[in-house]
Amino acid sequence: MFGCMSPRDVVAVIGNEVLESTMSYRSRWFEYLCYRPLIESYFAEDPRMRWEAAPKPRLTSRSYKEGFWERYNCLSREERIRHARQGDLLLTEAEPLFDAADVVRFGKDLFVQWSMVTNRGGIRWLRSHFPDHRVHQVTFDWEMPIHVDATWVPLRPGLVLHCRERTADPDLVSYFRTNDWQIVESALPGKTDQPLPKLCFCSKWLSMNLLSLDPKTVCVEASEYAQADQLSALGFKVIPVPFWDVAPFGGGLHCATVDVYREGTKEDYFPKRWARF
């Protein structure tokens, strides 16, 4: 975006695979090249690493709905949310498109947000590419859905943080609760009454864009005191990191990081089915 600050948007790490996403903004098409030297070095060092790239899109006018923003900007919030629920957003289905930051991992289950930058074709491609995972299409009541990591955030097995302003699909909530997950509504962001930095693409809910180091330790933006207090009360060691000045460059702590060295196995945290999940 502005200096390639957000590798999480571009690269997904699933198991031992590093996957380059398609990206859906024309301005971000070449962004994967910033990370190629690092990815190449990982590939050279680790014979078990898989390096994949989703089909690079052409991003012609056929991939976008003509006149979309002129129409969408005239709608009320309720009308926009109805469009988001139905997936009637910017992208067409001319080619598969997805940003990596619309994928949230819970072991064997991958939840992919249908959004302004991820279409059904992109979700279908991910489902085909990861046959050993359960890939779920999800939506939230959010009029500008772009990236899910400030909406539905895994904290540790059995606990997820949910943006209180963006109502989740009732079936998604039931799927989690049926499998004994606790869903916690996030604390109010500290920037509620403050203007966001100029050129910032982010919302005030960047307060939820935290970095989980392990099931007991999380990094939170240093000025988000309420979010830090909430996580402390949930039993986490909270590490405050001053990161707000990075927001104009496209994101927060989670956006700016990708976990390429990890320990563990692919767990099945959702053995029970519910509705379409």
C-alpha cells in the first residue's frame, strides 16, 4: 500500500506452506515482490517448505462492477450492510480474487470473509487448494468489509475476540458455541473520539488488530488501554507496543507480521458440525 507495510495482507502461512494471494487492488498487484527475497531464502533453507502462489489476476474492468462506488456511497448504512450480507460488493466473479488478510485460521478450519477484496471465486480456489482443511465463507454486518483481522480474532483455543459493531452470522456463532468456544465482545477502542491519521485505510477497530505470540501472551497497541485491560482480565500477559503512527501505512500489529516459524500440529478445534459449517 504505502511501502509494503502489511505482509499479512499479501502472504498466508498455512501449515508448512507460504501462499502468495492474488490481491484485488490494482495498486497492490506488485506488492508480493517485496517479500520474494525472504520467501526464496526460506525455501532454500527448509526442504519441507511449500511455496505456492495463487493465479495472478489480470484485474481488468471486468473484475469490478462499473459505477459501484457512485451507487454504494449513496446508500444508507443499513442498505450497505444488506449488500454485504448478500456479497453484492465491488468485485465480480470474472476471476478468483482474495487478500490473505481475509483468511483467519483456527487449526483445520479456515474462515474466509466475503468482502470488497475477496470474492466467491477466491474462496472456491482456497477450498480447492486446501482439501485437507475446512474452508468456510463468512460475512459480518459491516458496510465496508476489508480484511477480517479486526473483526474475528482467535486468542487461544476456545476463545475468540469479536468486534462488537459487526454482528456475526448466527450460524457462525452457533458453530463456535456448539464446539465450546467462548466469544468475547471486544473492548471499546481508545480512538473512538479521535480523528484517524490522514490517508489511513483503517478503522478505529484497529484496536483489535493484535499479535498473539502464544496462548498466554499478546501484543497490543500501547494506547489501547481498555483492550489491554480486557485481555489481562482474560488471563493474558499483555505486551504494549507503540504502533499507532504506523496506521497510515495500512494496518496494525497483526497486519505487519507473518508467523513463518511455528511449533505445533494441525488441530481440529471444531469436531461438531452446525448448519452449513
